Amino acid sequence: MVQRLTRMIGPPQNQPATDVPVLDLYGHTETGSPGRRWPICPRKGHLKFVNPATGAVTTGRCRVLTCHACIWPEALNFGAAIGLAKPRWLGTITQVGFAWPEIQRRMMHFRKVLNRAEVPVEYAWHVEPNPDGTGQHHVHFWAHGNALPKSAVTAAAVASGAGAVADVTPAHVTGDAAEVPTLAYGMKACRPPHAEVTSLWPEARHFLDANGGRLGRTTKGFWRDAAGAPLRTLREAVRMARSEQGRGDWLLSAA
Ligand SMILES: [Zn+2]
């Protein structure tokens, strides 16, 4: 899958595409995970939280996407919520535009064309810059559906002006079927380049701009619980995903 995508859009900018680590930053202890330190939130980092189940300790987060300390934990939460929904397909379209308004317009058109073709598809999507330096962007989308013909995706991409090169591949969510994976592939730019960052780095800033200030978008009806039943909101999906991943509740510590 990664090789095919790399052929289409070039290699990922920050890191090998296979290296999408699943870090539990909320459940991340400063004392218990040597070598995996990440930035402390400047706004809420003075607060201490305890996981009553494990006794682990972590610091607070403001959860604002433009916070250099909080964007990656938020991306991992978003990715966990996508993992909880168990999408069947990972699609890519390759020339979605240069800036968010244009990208948004094309993606709305893209969805309309798919619907008109009676390809019922609900998906979560992220915009990333193409690594060729042209200023163009591509979209990865995690999709539900028994079938998602590549021909239909390509036709919808062409019709919406998003390029003639598209791909669809099974999502191949690996690991134990009962486990909820963190699908952060489309949000690689949100990972801090190192633990000492003190402000948002250019790739993350560009990512937020290209995604209209968010980590990604979803069509109505994308979020699902572990049994496949619809969930209404990202917030609900994140809460359930975190609980399924065994990192649910953290309590504010008085100490
Ligand atoms: Zn923060």
C-alpha cells in the first residue's frame, strides 16, 4: 500500500510512511517512559493527572490544535476514533488544489459525484501537501462500504478537478481484531519533529491551513462504535476509542 502511494505522490516528507508510532501522550508519564518525552503544554502543563487504573501520572493539555504540545495528542485521539470506526478502505486522490477553499469545494463536488454514482461511502479525510514542491495537495480518506471501486473514485476525482490519479486499497487494519488501532497516517505532519519544540513547526502549520484549521473532516455518519453502530460526534468517538484502548480516565491530582 505504502509503495503504491509513494509512487503516486512521492515519499512522505517527515518520515518513512510505515513509521506512524502510536504514542499515548495523555497517558504518557514523564517518569515511566524514558526516551519518549514530548513537549509540556504551556497552558495546562502545570496540572497533574493520575490514571486511577495504573497509577501513571501525566501533565495537563489545553487541546488547542495550534499548541505545539497538544496537536499530536489530538491527532492521535482523532486517529484512534478513526480506528474505532474500522474503515474498510484507504483512498487517495492526488491533485485536490492549492489552498483550503479550493480543496473544500473540490471535496464537496467529489462526494456529490460519488453519491450520484450510487457509491454509498462515508469517510474521514485529511489533506497533505504533495512532496513535489508544486504547492498541490492530496487527500487520504478512510472509507466505509462493502465496495469502493477505484474506477468510481477516479471518475469522481476527475469530475471534481482533483486529478486523474487516484488509488483505493483495503485499509488492512492489522493486529488483534479486538484492538482499536490509531490511524494517524494522514496526519504525519502533526508529530513534533523533536521533544524540544517550543512553537508550532512549519509542516504542522501548513497542515492546519490546508485542512481549514482542523485535523481532518468526516462525512456525516462516519463515526462508529466498536460494534459498528453510528456515533454522532468526534468527541463521543474519541472517548470510546480511548476507553477501548485502555487509556480512558485521568483524574486531576491535587498534589
Ligand atoms: Zn496545549
